[in-house]
Amino acid sequence: MNRSSCKKRSEGDLYNYEFKLRCVQEVLKNNYSIRSVARENNFTESNFRKWVNLYTPGRPRSNKT
């Protein structure tokens, strides 16, 4: 069963801002784990963790991305 609404993306539009933001919101607003959202959407947990850090208001941002 697919819980993550960020799964829906258009084919030529791989990982655009809106897609990343929807995925991050699954973690921040819907309390899904980073691991589960990353797995459901076929990207690495470490990259997704970077997205979560970048798109979280008030979190310090690293120059290493």
C-alpha cells in the first residue's frame, strides 16, 4: 500500500522542487519516517535526509549539499 502522496510525479519531472517539498511534508506533517518515504519513492535515505534538512524552516543549512 502506498501511503506517500509524493509518489505521484510526472515522468519528465524527476525530483523538482514541488516533488521534494511534498516528500518532506510527508515526514514533517504526517510523521512518516525518512526511511519509509525514501524507500517508497526509490531514492536514497541519505539524500532524502538532506532534503528534509534543507526544506525544514529554522534548521541551519550546511554549505555541503
